[in-house]
Amino acid sequence: MGSGTSTQHHFAFQNAEKAFKAAALIQRWYRRYMARLEMRRHCTWRIFQSIEYAGQQDQVKLHDFFSYLVDHFTPSSNHERDFLDRMFTEDRFPQDSEMEKFGDYESIEVPDNYTGPRLSFPLLPDHATALVEAFRLKQQLHARYVLNLLHETRKHLIQLPNINRVSTCYSEEITVCGDLHGQLDDLIFIFHKNGLPSPERAYVFNGDFVDRGKDSVEILMVLFAFMLVYPKEFHLNRGNHEDHLVNLRYGFTKEVMHKYKTHGKKILKILKDVFCWLPLATLVDEKVLILHGGVSDMTDLDLLAKLDRHKIVSTMRHKTRKENGKQVKKEEANQKSSAGRPTPWFLPQSRSLPASPLRLGSLQAHRAGRSSSIPCGAPRDAKELARQVRRSVDLELDRCRQQAGFPVSWGEEEASPCTPEADSGAQEPLEPTQEEWRQVVDILWSDPMAQEGCKANTVRGGGCYFGPNVTERLLQKYNLQFLIRSHECKPEGYEFCHSRKVLTIFSASNYYEVGSNRGAYVKLGPALTPYIVQYQANKVTHMLTMRQRISRVEESALRALREKLFAHSSDLLGEFKKHDADKTGLITLSDWAEAVESVLHLGLPWRMLRPQLVNSSTDNTLEYKSWLEDLAKEQLNRENIQSSLLETLYRNRSNLETIFRIIDSDHSGHMGNSFVVSVGVEHDSICWNSCLCLVVAAAYLQVKPELGSPGYAVRAEPSGSPPKHQVSKCVQLKLAGDSSSRESYKYGPNECMS
Amino acid sequence: MADDKEREGPDITVAEFHKKIKDAFEVFDHEANNTVDVREIGTIIRSLGCCPSEGELHDLIAEVEEEEPTGYIRFEKFLPVMTEVLLERRYRPIPEDILLRAFEVLDPSKRGFLLKEELIKYMTEEGEPFSQEEMEEMLSAAIDPESNSVHYKDYIAMMVIDES
């Protein structure tokens, strides 16, 4: 070996070493990059989930507010009384003749130029297949066929038991699908990949067919059609979104009215009934229980099998009411009612409480071994409700009289005429018991958790969180092998938990955003071993790199989050100022994170998200005012609307929309007298509710700006408190549309009406 | 502790770090019981601004694991170790120019790019080799399909923009 060779070796070795080191460096850098992407992905997921659940909480809050209104509103005229009745009365149990009227489709003419699918009954498999194909080609089914189909569906559902029983003897395999939420592409994909339903191919769809996505109507049509065609092999479970009150908020009602302008109302009416008739669960081979949400430590399958599921019109909460009317009267008259009942969230005393169903209503909510269950009140029938409204009205009047020193009248029967609907209601008791109602809510709303035990599901506002021991006990009690449920979006479309005793299956891919998650369905053969198939019904996502996929989803999440931040600008400013005692206009980034969480209560990792929400400042401080201004600039043009008004409208827009939709009972999109009411509230929920009262009253009662008087603002106050002083923050009310009323009124502790 | 002009004071910094570490940890604490799967620790550490090699990562994990490894890391053990890492500014990220030089080492003839096969060879055979999944993921973003090569200068620039 000459020195040349050894030098060569030496260089070679050095080069190899260099290359090794260079490669190691690049790998190190790359792995860090990927880790950061992974973190972003997780954070994005958390954002979407927390915003979604916060929205669900809002829904519950809204409903509580209306319940409270009913109890304490003192309508000053029959007109108002009727309005309240109408707002709350669910004409749930129309006589058969009425239902026939609503399902009356035979008189509806289908024009000759209609090129969509036509149905004739009894349905044949070809009809159902043709329907899928037609929808794939973006055709719309004519209202006449929609109503006809719904009518037949209802007839079929009525004869089904609460718990479907399916056997793998007859069909070799059973495919179970989870939430679809109006995403027709996913349904079409499932049928394409797995095959259409047939006597050999059974399907179970586990609820939440509607809302959010844009093709809920079409999905229902397809599912109902196949159910009629293959009644023994095709099964549907009710989900928490098969509920007309939930639909008001989450898009299904809107979709129906948009697609069926003339007959939408009829369609919604019969749908309301159809949803109540959907079975609650499906049992495969007596071993695998399929239901939408989950179970609780009190779940009683025998009770669930026996109850009249049709009575459970909606799982949205009501306050507990005593069955005995006289008892109510006495209690309220003794003014001890508030003491007995926990304070509702929107009253000043309870300001510190998070959105929690635990606080409201039920005095009978205590169960052994459970921190709290959802309070439940049996929903009333129309007549009963009308009676109770009047009773509370009279009581209120009596109390006012008492306070004013007038003699009080007792035991008067209501003299005012009943509304026609109330009178024509059936005579038999039409409410489910509290227990029945609770059982159904539990199976439609609950989520599994990792810890043992069973506790109230405060995130959703209904149902509970159930632990592995609850699952185990239930499976043992009824000799089952495992549970299949849906209700929660999972990144992979499915997830096992509780030692594989609970399977979550979610079939709406790209649920939050393109690329956010896969969808999945599960197949069961005679051995009942679950076999999962995943998919993502969007070709584009396959071609994107992980980075691009995450970026897209992340951008969407951040946009939603920025919107939410903007909607709370005033509160945020207040919170920031607290951290800026010296009034420098600056706060640290750590303070920013704390402040944001204390205002939004979303439980998000703000320090992780900060780089995406706040422009990096080198010295670890933030000029919060300009940050808030930047947020505002990103949102809508401000025009002449004050930003606080805009902000509150923004924050409450979905709530306001829901309210308007309730008020707009003929779904015409117009509200009475061409009043456009803009409401601005600066701070507290109490004021929001006062304003909401005003909005509701103003819109319907066509009352002038004097409406802003304390008389109405008080109505959301606890009974017995002096009116004027309860309004603790600023309330601004603007009535537009009528030039004479373009005034604003301010209320505050130190201000008088201006 | 080192005297550092940038810090407001050691206690405040430590408190700051604690909050940051807690935030990152909680993202992966799926059961809300202050533990994370050991396989996620790497992601957590890296997202806190550190850039350890795989070997360094394994050493760190050994420090925070239980005596009898359970597959889970508890927050109580993780916090002090991670705080030290941050205070000592260990495992600093790689500056862009150093990264560029690393690519150039692998491209001695200074073409300005690496062929797909070359990249695969280096990344899967040298250093701390990539898994197949990692390799595929890198290729999907890095490789220009027409030339079947990675123009590393552009690639770095693109990745860096994405970071901020």
C-alpha cells in the first residue's frame, strides 16, 4: 500500500463521514419539520371540535332561555300571549285527518317538463337505484314524490319496534355506517365501493343523516327508499340530529325551505313526525348493539324497548315542571320558587357558571354514583303548555298586584279562549315520563371517555360521558359483545376504545374541511368480527402532500377561530386592559394567552396557536389594540355599523338566525312588518337576553322604540327584583327600516334614557 | 444558571416555559390524565423549538420514562427535564445556511439538485435512516416530477416559508 492509496482511503473516509453527517443533519431538520406539522394538525383538530361543541352548547342555552321566557314573561296582550303559545306549542299530535292533509301529495301536480326521477308505490329496487343515480346527476326530486315517500316511510316506521333486531343468518354480512350529515358524496361512495343494499347485503345507518352538509334531503330520500324496498335488510337508527329543533339551527330546515319553496313547510311538518318514529337502536345477533350516541350507567334496554318513542319529539331540554298545576301556583305565589330552583345561566347571579345543563331545572336529577344527570322535563302537549303559560301569566299579574297593594284573585280559571290547536289536541296523556325522556337522550347524545364512571356531558349539554366500567356492566347485563356508535368525528373515520368494546364509526369524510378526516364503515360477518373500510370522498386530497392538506384544513380552522376572537373583541379588550395596569398599550404574549382563554373558554392550546394568530413580535409583547383592529379589518366592511354592534351580531348570528326562523313560522323569510331589527349588546348575557326579548317582541308586536323601556327589559329578570336597576351594562338598541325610529337607547347604571 | 440579558429574570422565564410545555403536552394528553404516549414525545419536544437527533431523543426519553417503561410518559417527570432543556437551549434548530451546506455536501459536483435515487439512498442508508413512510412523505413534496430531482435550494426556501 502506497501513501497514495492511504490518502485516497483517508479522503474517502472523510467524505463518507461528511456525507453521513450531512444526511443526519437533513434528517434531523426534516423530522422537526414534520413534528411541527403534526402539532399543527392536532391543534387544528382541537379548534374545530371546540368550536363545534361550543355551538352545541349555545343551542342548549338558547333553548333554556326560551323556556325561561315562558315562565316569566308577562304578555301585555292576547296578541303576545298567542305569540308565546305559538313559539312553544308544537302541534305535535295532529289528528290523522290533519296528518293526511299535510301528507296530501296527490293534489300536487308534477309539470310535464319535470325531468327528475319519478316514483310510484310500492317502490321497487330499481326505483331506489334510479334515485341514487338521479341525485348523482344533481337532479332534484319533485315535492310530490318527496311527500309521497315520506308518507309511506312513516307508515312503515310506525310498525317497527324501538330496537331493530337483525341477524347474520339471513344476510351474510352487515355494513354499519355512521354520521353522514348531508354529505351525499360519501353515501354514493359507500354504495359504489361496498355495493348497493340487497337481501344479501344488509345496512344499518346509525343516525345523523342530516344537517351541516348540503344534500340532507337527498340522503333521506335514498335511505328511506331503500328501507321501503328492503325492509328486512335495511335499518335506520335515530340520531340527535333527527330532530326538528336541532335542524332549525344546523341547516337542514334551511336546506328544505331553499330547495322546496312552495311545499317545504309541508315537508318539514311530516318530517318532524317521521323523525320521532325512527327506531332508537339496532341489535345484531343479540350480541352487537348499535346506537347513535352511547349509553349511561342508567341505560335500561327493556325500558327503551317498551316506551313509546313517538312521544319523544325532540331531545332539546325543557325545564322541569311539576305535574300538579296547583302546586306550581302555590309555589310561585309564595315567591319561594327561585330558592327551590337553581339559577339559570343568564341571570346575574350565575354569571360565573360555564354553560352547564347541570345548573338548570330538575330537582330530581340526583342519581347514585353520578355527579349529575341532565335535568329533564317532560315536554308538554299544546293544551297543557298553553294552560301553563297562562297560569304563569296570571301568577305574575297577581304578584304585581300584590306588590302594588291590590287584592289578589285566586283559583280563577283562565277566562281567555284557548287557541284552536290546544283544544283539538288528543285527550290522552301525550308526554313521555322524565325517565323515558332521559333514557332516550342518553343513547342519542352520550360520548365514551377513558376514565371510569359516568358523568354529565357538559360539552354537548346533553347525555353523559361513560367510562369503560359502564360499558362493561351494560355488555354483561345484556349479554352483549360490543357496542357500535357514532356521533363523534374521528380523524381516521373510526376509533376503538374501552378495550375494543366500543367502536365509533363516522362516515362523513372531510367533515370539517377538505382533508380534515377520513370516513369509514364497518362490516360484520357471522363471526361478528368488525372489518373497517376507510375512504376520503375527494380525489383532490389524495394528490396533496401532507403539508398542503394540513395547511388547507388549518387555514379554515384559523379563519373560524379568528372570527370567534373578533366576535369577542370587547371582552378581550377588557381582559387585556386588566393585564396592562400601567396603560402602556402592551401585554406579554403569555398574558395574551391567558386573557384569550378566559374570554373564549375553548380550552385550546393558545401558546401553540399563537404564531398563527399573532404576528411574531421580537420582544415578546403585543400591542393589543392594534391586534384587535387588525382582526376587525379582516372581517366584514364596517360601513356605518358600530363595531360593537357588528361584533355582537357576529357572535350571536346563528342564535339570532335560529330565533328569527322560529318567529318566521311560515318560513317565508319575512318577519311581519318589514322591520329589520339590529341589536347591539356590549357585554353580559343578561343584556343580550333582554335585547333578545326586545327583538322578539319588536319584531312581532310591531311596537315602537318606546319598547326600549324598562318594562320589557325587565322580563328576563328574576321575579321580584326592581326593574330599572337590574340592567347593569350598556344596552343599545337600534331599530332600522322606519325612519322615525332610527334612534338608539342607552341603558346603564348611571345613564338615563337618551 | 447562565446570566442572560434577554431574560427578564430566571423565575419568570421558568414560569413561561412551564406554561408552554404544559400547553404542548396537553395537546397529546388524550385521556386528560397528564400522560402522553411515549411515541408522541418526539413531536412535543420538537414543537417546543428543539431539534434533537434521534439518538438525542432516545436519551431524553430514557430520562423521562418510568423505571419500568409503561409506554406512557407522565407530565411530572417530563416537565423538569424539558424545562432544563429549554433553559440550556439544547438542541437548537438548524440555520438555513447550514442546511444548504449539508445538501451541497451530498452534491459535490454542485449541480444544484439531487436525483431522486440519490436522495433516497442518502436518506435511507446514511445518518439516522428514514422509514419508508418518512421517505415517501419527503419525496411527495421535494421531488419535481418533471426532472425527477430535488432542487434543494428552492426546496429549503419553500419549507422555511411554510414554517413561519
